[in-house]
Amino acid sequence: MWRKVLLAWLGLLPWAAQAAEAPLSVHFSNAEYAPLIGEKLRYGGIMSRLVSEVFRRGNVKVRYSWYPNNRAIQLARNGDVDGSVGWTPNEDRQRDLLFTDEILPFRMVLFQRRGERYLWQTLADLSRYRFGITAGNFYSDSFTQLQDKGVLRVDVVGDDISNLRKLAAGRIDLFPMESEAGMLSTLLYLSPGQAARIVPQERAYWSTPLCVAIARQHPRAAELAARFNRELKKMRDSGEFAALLARTRQEVYAALANRQR
């Protein structure tokens, strides 16, 4: 009898430890990357809702503030905010930021003008074309190396929408962006005439994880990442994460459709 009671008590220890975790609050920066994140999107976008819910289960409350793209990541790197949502890890960023496990996969394609043809096997094959890039974004190690060597010609602006407009106007030839986000951004922020000129290539040139980036200066950075990763795994294992993702995606797009009417 006592053995059964002891085993039952031991089984409750992990739950009790988790329940005893002190509540935490964090302030994250967010940029605009519809439908994943966006100040005017329902829930602040698909990823914002996912991040908030995963952290909520770890007894962490998240508050978001919205900034231009490069400022959002720099605020986190400087420790002026506790972290930022929707970034992919690389060697440079990891000096200042601690990255969680992958929340969503990120599939990068090249956007171009409709009717034009680009034959390529590697990015180096596109050296004669003009690329647009957004300050603060990371476009893969291979892209950065080719850019640094002068193989790829790039024009830098402060946000993705400006790059899409430049592409439509013929001021750049190619613009790398996540496929779904790029297509939705053209519909939301460009005129119908501009949007009609832009299409994504079918082939992805790079795939990478999207994560929460937590400022290493935060005194509980490792704990925040551990809480997030633990709850994310639980939700994935139970199927709750996939269900929430599907439901949130549907609701975000439904709200956008109602707004466009």
C-alpha cells in the first residue's frame, strides 16, 4: 500500500514542479510578415498566436510591440526587448540571441515579374540580375557569401513591401521571400496592377526553421527557451499544435477576407 502511495507521489513531482514555476512576463518585438506576423492581423498573425499559446502553457505572458524589420531584430540583439518572433538562426545572430526549437518551417523562393524566365541551378547562375533584399533579413549562408564576394548584386531597403513595389516597377529583377508571405503581401499592400505583375518561382532555393529569438542578455533566457521548447513538444506530441495552427490560419485568412469586402 505504501509503495503504491510513494509511486503515485513520485509521479506527481514533474507536474508539481511545473505548476510551481514562477509566472514570467516578456516583451517581444515583432515586424510585418503577413500572414505569420502583422500588427493589423488577427491575433497579430499566425505565428504570434502560436508563440503566445505555447508560452502561456509555460506560465509566461507575452506582450508584443511592432517595429520596422531591421529595428525589430536589433532591439532584441541589443537587449532593449526580451526577444523577437519569427527569425531563423545563423552564426552572427547567435552571438546575441538564443533560439528556440523550430515553430514553423520557412521556405524561401525568388519572386519575379510575370512572364519573365530565369534558368538557374545555383544562385550564382543569377549573377547578372538585380536582387532586392531587406535590411536585417538573412537569406541563407550561400546568398550572403555570394553577396559578400560581389557575385550577387543587391539593393537594400528597409522593408519587404518596398522591395515588392520595386520588383513590380522593374527596378530590381528578383526578390527572395517566403512563398506564402510574399503572395499575401502583394495582395494586401500593392495595387491590383502591381500585384498582377509579380509571381513566385515554384522552386525553393532555401528552407530553414523559424524560431523565437531570445536576448542572451535576459537573466532568464535559458529558462524561457526551455519552457517554450518543453511546451511546444507537448503540443506537437498531442496534436494540439497542428490543430491550433490550422484553426488560426483559417481565422486569420477569414478576417483578412472580411476586411477586403
